[in-house]
Amino acid sequence: MFLPLLLATVLTTAPNAGATNAVSIEAPSATPPRKVISVRMPMPSFITPDEQLKFDIPYQIPELNWGNQRFWDPYRTAHDNTTNWFQSDYATKNWFGFRDKLATNGLDISASYTANLAGNPVGGKSSGFTYCDNFTLDLEFQSKPLLGYDGGTLSVIALNRDGNNLSAQHIGNQFTVQQVYGGTGTIFYGLAYNQRFDDDKISFKFGRMAAGDDFASSPLYWLYMNNGIDGNPQALPVNGSFSTYPWSVWGARLRALLTKETEAMLGIYQVTPQVSQSYMHGFNWNMNPGDGVMLVGQYGWAPEFFKPSPSAAPKTSDGKSVVSVNNDGKTFSVPASDAIPHGLPGHYWMGGYYSTWTYSQFGSTQGQPGAYGLYWHFDQMLYRMDPCKDTGLTAWSAFVLSPQQNTAKVPFQYNGGLVYTGMIPARPRDISIFGVAYGNFSSNYAQANQASLGGYATYELAYEFGYRINLTKFAYVQPDAQWIINPGGTGSIPNALVLGAQIGVTF
């Protein structure tokens, strides 16, 4: 529980991780690396070897990558070849070479710890302070070294969560202020197999997983502590039982790259009321007669505006660029510096879901079969300080519309924010965030619960400000402030100021 706090104290004396943390380009080794980067990307695109040179870091945020998930990042041997612990990507490094040996033979092991500390000195139902945390262990079995064929990955994921919920105990708001709270104890989360085809242009995944792993999720959301933003927009699981971490269901997902910049996904997932029962520890694998099915579709576009010309690439002291040999024997030019010039990348997508499950209606004992909703997202880098550096400003926004007022608690939600990497020149890897989450409560919900809520619920609004201090590549501390306006929507609870921090360590 106190490990991240102790680690943070030690690491504050660590040397600067480096002023330039852009994408590093290494000449390919004799053994081609596994394409783990495209195993589970929430958005376009599937990355070919050539495209990888351009988009290793789509958001220009060094510790985020399309191959990562919200609480786990597959171990990459090449990322931890330094002898300096402070420069390592992992707190436990490569286990004196044993971890690399396992990876070479087809087993990637990774783990992470995230903690949320929060208190509300002002407002809410009462003042208080709570702590909650999430520990995730991820095992990735690769098909090439284990079975001899390319493109397959079996993910086995477990987690443990502890702590208390500040929103429930002291504030009384909808958009809970600690994103790692939800489900307590040890939970078996993932058992999913992903197979990639046609140079990663098509992939198919099935098993125990959640719709939110692949749909309606962005690495930008994961920077926030408020659960109305982090992970997936909260209206999706609240309104339609859209499955999200840490609760997995049976499901399958097909992803296809349509062009270099566009992608389509289609998924089918189980909908069951038993999914969030903590006492079953994630082993409630039954498919019951009363369960439903959810279909999810998403189309995305990932452009890069104002692409620099090749002449913008840095040169060596003699004015030449390094030339390396690709895995297929062809040559390609790689800048001699640790960066390749970028333009302004963006990610745009829209999606929708339809569920066959029978939902409870507000103010009625009758159930209603079927629920549907739509969602949109965009993020766009607006300003880059240097075409060969990962510093700059990105704006993002997301919308959710679930029109059925009789079953949807929050029929409309809007999220948005700004993310600035390297605002302080001496701290190029630190991240400044601002976010907003706004939700309208259903008129049916407000009317049916007016007496119990102490008023008629209309809307709730949350603002969040944070500054992520990357102490090393594997550890961060993020002081955080939230202002919760109209908690619970009724006006009977005073606006609340929440002060706290996120702490994260990748092992």
C-alpha cells in the first residue's frame, strides 16, 4: 500500500530522465521484433514497420502508446537495455536477464500499480479523505516462439483493488473522483486471444474481455483521476451496461484497417447483471438465460496534418542520415538523432451500441427490452514546439447520447480537455491536464427518485486540473484538483473541492 509513496520519496532525488524523450529509432536486429504494439490499440491504426517509425507515440506523450492498455503495458525487451535504473522503463528492470529470456521464449510479464489519494476539505455531504489502489498483473503468451506461427497473443490478466470511495462516503456525486475505485479484492479480469492477419491489417480477438478495452477509449482519458473521464465516458456503462474494466464478459472483436488512416471495428459482448459481483472474483463465467447481447461498432480516422518534409529530419554532423536495413531486406532512411519529424496528429471516431438485454425502467416495475446509444470522440494536436520533439498541446472532446430517458440515467454526457506535454522547458516529459465532464440526468430518473434524492436531479459538472510529474520512465506522481458542481444533480449538496494525487509505478 505504501510502496508508491516510499518510491516517490526516493525518486525525487533521481537525476532528470533526459531533456529529449522522443521516439528512439534503432537499427533492426537479426531477429525481427514481435509486433506487440498493434495487439490492442483503442484507435487506428495498425502499424506496419514503416509506419512505426512515424507513430510510435501518436499523442507525443512518451509513456503512452497504442499498444498499451489502461493499467498494463506489455513488456518490451528493447525498452530496458540500459544499466541505469533511473533510465529504465521498468522498476524491476529485466530481472538480471531472466525476464528477457522469458520474452524471447514467448512469455511477456508486466505489472503496474496505481493509487488515488483524495480528500474534500470543502463541500459535499461531509469532509473526508480516502485512499484506493489498483495492482494489475499481465501475462502475454506470443504464438511465434511458442507455436511457430505469427500474429497470435493470449492475454491473461488479474488485478487486486483495495480502498474506499470518497464520492460515496463524503461527496454524493455521480462522476466519482477516484478512477481506480470499483470492484474490491482480487479479480480475474482477462483471458483473451488476439490473432492478427495480413501484416496486421486485420485482427480478431475473443474470450473474457470488456467492450471498453477496444471501443470508446483513448490514452488521453487515462491521464485523468475523475472516473467520469478516465477509461471510458461514464454514461456508457451506467446507461447501457457497456462492459468496462475491471469487469470482463464473454466477447469477440474484429478490427480492420481500411486505409492507412481509417479503421473499422465491430464487437459482440455479453450483457449480464452478474458481471460486477465482487465475491465471485471474476469467475462468473456462466451464460444465463436472462443475459443479453450487445453489438458495438466504431469507425475511426487518424490523420496527420502539416507533415514536415523529409528535409526537416535532423542530420548527423556530416549532414548525412543513417541508412539501415529493414526486415524484408529493403533499405530505409532513419534520422541519426533520436527523433523523426512529425506534423500534428489527430484521432477522430464515432460509434454506437445496441443491446438486447431487458433494462429496468425508472418509476415502473416493467422492464424494457433493448437499449441503444451513440458516441463521438476527437483529439487533435494543435501546437508542437519542435517537429522533432514530443512537446506540445492537444485538445480533445467526447460525447455520449443515450436517448431513452426511461432507462438511461445520464442520457447526455460531454467530456473535453487540454493536454500539454512539456509546458515547463526543464521538464519535457511532464504532462499538464485540464478536463471537464458534464452529464444531464434523465427526467424519468429525476422524477422517480425525487423524494429519495432530496430534490429534482438536473445535471452534474466536474472540472479537473492535474500535473503529472514523471519522476522516471516507470514512476510518476500527479497532484490533482477537482471542482464538483451540483453533486448528485439536485442542488441539495454543496459544491465540493477535491484535492489529491495519483501515483503510478510500472514494474
